[in-house]
Amino acid sequence: MCKKPDLRVTLGDMELQNPVLTASGTFGYAREFEGLVDLNRLGAIIVKGLALRPTKGNPPPRIVETPCGMLNAIGLENVGIDAFTDQKLPFLKTLAPPIFANIYGTCIEDYAELAARLEALEGIAGVEINISCPNVKAGGIAFGADADAAYQVVKAVRAKTRKHLIVKLSPNVTDIARIARSAEAAGADSLSLINTITGMAIDLETRRPKIANITGGLSGPAIKPVALRMVWQVVQATQIPVIGIGGIMTADDALEFLVAGASAVQIGTANFINPQVTTDIIDGIELFLAQRKIAKLADLIGTLETKPSGPLE
């Protein structure tokens, strides 16, 4: 019997059994998918974004389907760090994959306090910082849109935790490589990208936005080419692991990100279409490697060839 390909990947000093992670905001707190997917097969689980206090989010309608994707303006609805610790973490601690807590705030102090609270919790392997949030103290600028602001918030979080620190980057910027380098310089262990792209949809009958918030975050297959390009750029610009996100629906999609240099991927919108997509993608990656007699997934990562292949015959 042939030996199965080795799907293990590393994020810094952390080893994952495979490169397939869940994207924050699309997988709840994992228990929602219990019975639908074998949670213990996942490379890691990233839970819904957490704030210091419970947040109701935006009023409906806040999700609308679009060609090749969806717009959402959930407004970061979440249970808050206290309820997460008491009600969600006990179940998460029973699972085999590493658990990452995604956090957000409206000021640097929020991020720092959340990081300190999570540092004290057993069962949390790492923290993912969502820096695509309004910075109230800077006149509404998103932390992730300004290199100095990104540096300051990552530095503040780094000072409060020794856990693996992922910084999630916004695509709504002019130079994502510059933001990535700032996060790296401030102490990020790895980078995840991309977050959603700002978009909107209009109801022609009412002549009103289809989302109450007017604009929302575009996700799904439509953004994959943009995500793939940005991941490739950031891989070239930094020295730390990169996690690819954006429109990954199949194993082939995931493999494109890995060939471009991503060390792992996060699956988001696809979870709403097929709750078992994460394990389907794991199976698909394994099959791809087996068919091509590639023993280790690590040997495929970053193998993109960009040099000209010569004149066409």
C-alpha cells in the first residue's frame, strides 16, 4: 500500500497537520459545524471575531448574494470575550486542531487588553488580529490602511502575548506589501490575507442599497484573482509565513495559493455553500499530491515559476 502524502505545514515554530484553516466569521465558534464536518481533521480553527464586550452588529439586511460571491455587513456581531471564555472555549478545548482567536477593537487599548486576556487562557494557540476596523481615535481610518497605525497596533498586541500572532490584512489599500512589512517589523509571526473587498449592490425597484449599511465586504470566487496576486506580492516582500484567503472553493484553488508561496489557507464563504468543504479540500490536496507522486506538500509550497519560458514555437 502506498504511503499517503505528508500534508504537514509550519507556521513559524507551529506545526499543523495540514494547511486548511477556517476563516474567522464563517465558521462560528466551531460547534455550529459539529456533526457536519470532522473538526479534528482541520489544520486549525479560527473563531468568529471577538471584542471586549458583546456586539449586536449591524441592522438587517446585512447579507446579499452577488454574481460569484456575496456581500456582507454583519458588523462584527459577537458574544464578547467573557461569554467566549465561559461558554465557547470549553468545547473548543476538546478539539485536536490549534484554536486561534480573532480579535478586533476600535482603539489600540482594546486590542492590547484582548491579547492580555487571551494570553492567560489555556486552549488558545494563537491570536489573529483583524486590523480592518475603524480606528476611532484616528478619525475613522482603518488600522490596516495605514502602515504606521498597523505597526502600532501589532506592537501593542505583541507586547501582551507570546502566542502565535497572525495579522489579517485588508485589500483596500494602495500598497499591501508596505502594510505587511510594517506588521512584520512590529512582531507578527505570520500574515493572513485578504480580508473582504469593499463593495455595494443596489435594488433597482426601490433604488436603495440592498444592504442597510450601504456598503459591505465582497467575498467568494470573484475576489480570488485579487487575493492570489496580493498573497504572491506579500510572500515576496516579507520573511514570515503567509496564509492565503479569498475565494477558495476547491482543492485546486487552495493549491494555487500554496504554489504562490502561502504556507496555509483559510476557507471562508465556501463554508456557507458546502459545510464539508474544508475536509473536501484536504482530501483534494492529498489526491493531487498522490497522483503526481509528491511525497510532501512542503515541497510544493512556493514553487511558482515566473520567469519567461522562452518564445512560443
